[in-house]
Amino acid sequence: MILQQYKIVFAGTMGAGKTEAIRSLSDIPVLLTEAFNTDTQSHQKMETTVGIDYGEVTLEDGVKIGLYGTPGQSRFDFIWSVICKGAIGAIILIDHSIENPLHELENYLDTFQNYTDNIAIGITHTDLESKHSTNIYKNWLVQQELFSPLFFIDARKKEDVLLLLEALITSVEVNHNITT
């Protein structure tokens, strides 16, 4: 039985670290829906999410949050809106090392802004070689007049993902004028 108080969705490009981010945060064993990756043109990883990943984290104040991971491939986009139902927000992870990360960020924002007003952005794999500067994200957000929290994270590091999660929760509180 799932006893979460809140729900947050992790979305983004294939290989960006959604499953790993949930693993790094979850207090329970993560329910994974991994299958053999047949889309090696998009990413060379062995397995990929084809359903919903699920984990839970309990914050210091006792609030329990359900962590839901979406598949990254657009062929599974039919399930994204279902996963987002009842979520207080979404964390979008973008792999900085892919060919056109800004295009992917724009696509995911365009889609997930239809499901929630509360979005935080995590840029992963900044340690890998890329022809893009990390400044492209901030500059693009400013040009679009978007004010989503943006962090460069390592999805394997709990403290990085927790910072992103806390930024999203703070954004929800500010956007909805919630005081504790």
C-alpha cells in the first residue's frame, strides 16, 4: 500500500538519470520497470524504463513523497499525463552530453507544462564531453521568461537530487503561497 502524502514525477531524456535519481533518494527498494534497450540509436545503455519507476522519500519534517519516474522515449508519451495526475510537480532531467539538449529541454517543458505549473530542471552528465556550454540553459530560460529552478546535478548523488527536490517543493510553496 502506498502511503505517500505527495507525488513528484521525474521526466526527461533517455539516459539522463531519472531511475538513478529515484534510487539515490528512495528510502524503500525502488520498483523498476526496466527492459532491454532496443533503441541504441538514442542511447547505448543496456536497460531502459518502459513503465513507471517508483520510490519514496521521507523528508526531515516527516512528509512522505512518492517519486515516480517516466520512460524517456517519446513513444511512451501516452503514459506521461497519467503519471502526472495528482503530482505537486515534476523534475525534468536533461542529459547535457546529447546532441541537442536545449531542444530536448524545450520539448519536455512544452509537454510537462500541460500537466503541472511546478517544474524544476536538473542538467546531468555535465562531466562528459559536450559541444555546448552550460550557460545555454540559463540564457534560454531568461529568453523564454521561465523561472523554473535549474541545477547541474549528478543523479547518483543523493545530496544533488535532494537539493533539486527541495527547490521544487520551495517553488510549489511560493507559487501557491503556502506557509508552514
